[in-house]
Amino acid sequence: MSRFNLEITLGAVLVAVTSIVLIVYGLNEPARMARAEEEQRAQAIEVGAGLFESNCSGCHGLKGEGIPGLCPPLNDAHFFTNRLEEVRWSGSLEDYIISTVAGGRLVSTRPDRYAGNTPLGEPAMPPWSEEYGGPLRLDQIRDIAQFIVNWESTALGEVVIEELPTPTPRPEEAEDPVARGRIVYNERGCGGCHTIEGLSAGIVGPNLSQVGAVAGTRVPDQSAEDYLRESILNPNAHVVEGFQPNIMPQNFGELISPEQLSDLVAFLLAQQ
């Protein structure tokens, strides 16, 4: 065989091998793309879980179970099967979540059960997108939406929240109002909007890490205890500079007992 014929033969073999490789690669491409998309979605869900815990769980519950009088559950069948029809949303559930988180909601669609009952009162939900003055980027909001949508397969019937049971302190906490107040702070969703170093990282409301030291300096002739108590019962009475009124639910005092209110104030006074 001449050198010329050998080169032609080798070239034909290489073309054939290349064609086979491309065909095999092309046949596997849909599966590869599906795996890559699944891996990307899993990563988004993981990121969204952390963002949800830091920014959303204080009001909607760590597992999306909701908090009575404040925010509805997200991890229930009603949310996945009826919510879009309830609010007349024609897009996907994921797009609805992104839109709601980004722009917030001025008025509750269920004012008999959750905060945000009048157009001029507290908003049902503040905006979270940077575009509207919130703390989150759009890609972070998309990750949160994917995390919430991921609950669909485990949502087992509608979660109807009437009232959360009063947390039971451990024996060592029973006689300590500060310890009891910490429980109230955690269980009633305060950390969803406020930061206390080492405990919560909310940024919608003022940082409370040293509120016990500064509360008594905010209003002349008003003690720190009275200031904190009034701020809880009537949040718009003292709006800290740099924050907007009507963000904190105006009915928070109705959601906790007088004893819990006193314990919460004691806990906040201890934040020095």
C-alpha cells in the first residue's frame, strides 16, 4: 500500500472514530445536561436553606410551619395545591414565591388570621429584594424559592395553625425571667427581623445586641423597661432612625401573654 493510500485509510478511520465519539457524546448529552441541572438545583436548594433559616424562619418557622397571628405556613398541601388559585396567580408557584419575597405584600390575603390587615397598617410582609430596599439579591431570592418548592413532595396535608403552645422552660430556666424571655424571643419569631449577636441575624428591624444599654437613652424621662414594653405593644411609637414604620406587626402584644411580655422585656434589658 502506498503512503498516499495509507494516509487516506488512516484519515477515513479517524473520521469514522470521531463520528462515533460525537454520536455517543450526543446520545449521552441529554442525560448529562439533566444531571448537571439536578446538581445545580440541589446546590441552589442548599444555599436557599441557609438563607431561609437566616431571613425567613423567624416568621414562617424553621420548617415552614408558620407562626400564629404573624405568618402562614409554607410547608403544607394548601400552599402547593390552592395558593395560586387563591391569589389568582397565573404563573408558576416558584415565580409567585420570588415575586412575593422580592416585593413583599402590603395587605394580607387572610387578615383574620395573619398580620397586615389594612392598606394603611403594618405590611403583611416587607420587601426583601435589594431593588425595593431589602437585603437580598435576586439570585438569593431564587434560591429561597427553590428551597420552598422542594417541600412539595413532603407536604402532608394543610397545616392549620390555631395557636402555638407556650414553650415549657427547662427546670434551670423556670425561675429565670431572662432565660424565659429568650425562649419567647426565639419562639415568637423576633430573630427573623432583629439581630442579637450569637442568637439571630435578622436585619429588617434594629439590631438589639445592646438594646438594654441604649433603651433608656432613647426617650427623655422614660425608663429602658417602659421604652421596650411600649415598643413591643406599639411598635410605631418609637421608630429607630434608618428603619421604616409599620414593619413590625402592630398586634404583637396580642400574641403573647402579659407574663411572656415581661419575660421578653427582661431578656432584652439583659442585652448589654
